[in-house]
Amino acid sequence: MQHAEEDLQVRWLKLRIKLKEHFGIKPDMNGVLMLIGVQELGQGPQEFSKEQKQDLMHIAVCTVLSLGGYYHPDGLDEEGWPHFSQLIPLPDYTLIDQENFLKDHILLYFQSQHFI
């Protein structure tokens, strides 16, 4: 298990470095989720309210976890924001394991987007 954990952390660091090369910043987890949320919203970069930023991060989490079958996209609301339904419960992980679970799905997302 230790080797898999190290591999995940190495792949995560490589993703953050590639994002820095592409966007000029090396984002933390929240920054990566924001990037995914803005990408999935599809309305381009703009100023977002605090509530909208939380919504963007929710979109990102649902999007990356939909790759594992946990969520399903339901379509867009009248303002063009995506909505999701939860299909299966999320695993009951410790905080560290939750973060690694999310990192793994984020890496899958960027692979599916042919970014890595």
C-alpha cells in the first residue's frame, strides 16, 4: 500500500507542475478543483462570488467522481450550471484517505481530458 501511496503523490505533484507550466500557478487541491469547475462550467474565466466558487468546487467533485460511477450529470440549469445526482454512497474514509481518493479521481479526469 505504501508504494501505491507514493505513486499517487508523485503523479499528483507532476500534475501540479504541469498545471503550473500551463497556467502559471501551482494550485493546491482547492485550486485544482476550481480549475476543473471553471472548465466544466464552460463559460470561461470570470469573477465568481464566494458562493459560486463553492458551487464550482462542487461541480468539480461531482465531475471527477462521476468517472468512478458515484455521480451522474443531470444536465444544466437555466443559467448553464451543471447539476448531478449521486448514484452510490461515497466510501467512509478517513480525511487523508478521502483526499487521496479525490486526488486519484482528479488524475483520472485529467487523463480523460488528455492533459496528462
